Amino acid sequence: MNGEWSLPALLESLNGQVEEDLARARKAIAHPGDKGDASEAVWLELLSQYLPKRYEVCSAHVVDHNGNFSEQMDVVIHDRQYSPFVFNFKDKYVIPIESVYAVFEAKQDMTAEYTEYAQSKVASVRKLTPTSLPVPTISGEKEAKRPHHIIGGMLTLDCTWKPPFGDTMLRHLENDLGDGRLDIGCVAKSGIFTFDNTTGFALNELNKPATAFLLELIARLQAIGTVPMIDVRAYAAQLE
């Protein structure tokens, strides 16, 4: 019975599906905007299908209780259990900063221009101000959770630099180590990059980049735990 299943084969299949779908979007769709939308949809489908159900995934703007908005984010991973306040009109989503775990920019290629653009968009989310309330439990009130670091990253099919995972990529990633820092990213044709507070950036050329990215992302989401409890009344103050 065990011989009928192969974990390496399953992981290879997942990676191949993502790379094939991204390549199809590039080849078959002519309009740059439509091509970008199709690439974004591939990543949204992957994360929606394989992340644990406690997470939801969509394209959205992020807002805080002061009425400040982020730029539009291609991929937002958010929580609905502890912060259910999400505005949706005609598939346009606005999500409170408290519920956000991670945000990503999705492009066909990783370039200097797009990397800087992704850093700017990630920074627009991290600059928002979250609320956090004490959490009532059966054993008493737990103190309010300190807002966590929001994971930021970039998702592409290819990279224009030669070699893709070399000094040029590292230099552009290190251009912003502040609010716009990219913690994790995937170039589906060639590898992933990650950031660690102790060791800095790691650039890894891999055979199954999309699968490696997904598993590393899940590990980082697990490390966050739950999001803080939103102060809904702070948002209600905007009604006055």
C-alpha cells in the first residue's frame, strides 16, 4: 500500500502546477493588466487551497481605526475568528489591520523596480496602527496581545537578474530593512528568499520553489499564533 504513494511526487506535483499556471498566464494573455490579474489569481488559489482554514486569503486594502488605508495589496492573509470586521463591495475588500497576518505583491518578474514597489506597498500596511484588547477567558482576563510583525513578501514566476539569486537580488532586498522589508518571497522558476532577524537574508535556489515557499510560510504563520482582539468601538468612533 505504501508503494502507491510518494511524498516527493506529491510535492513535485504541487510545485509544477503553480509554475505551469503562471507560465500559461504569461504566454496566453496579452494585456499586461490581465496578465497581472491572472498571476495574482494563481497565488490566491494556491494559498486559499493549502493554508489551514483559520486563514483567509484575498486581494484587499487594509485600514486602521484612525481611518488610514494601505495601498491595494495583491495577496492578504487574514484572520476572521478574532477580527470579523471586513468590508466587501463588488469583490473589493477592506480588512482591519488587526486581522492581517501577511501581505504580498505578485508580479510576473522580480526586477529592481518591482522589488522597490513591493517594499513600498508592504510599508503602507505596517505603518497602520492596530488596536488590541484584553481577552476574556474562562479562567479570567488575559492581557492584550502585543501586535505581531506582519509578514511581507513578493511572489513572481521569474527573475530578470542573472543569476537570479545573487548579489543583485541581495542588494535590492537590503535597500529597505525598515517598514518595507520583505521577509519571504518566491520566484517559482528558481527559488525562494527569506529573512531572519539573526542571520539576515538567505537566497536559496531550489527545485521545488513554490512548495518550499508554502511550507516556510505556514511555519512563519504558526509562529505568530493568533491575531490581537480588535477594538471594534475604536472603529465605531469614525461614525461620529
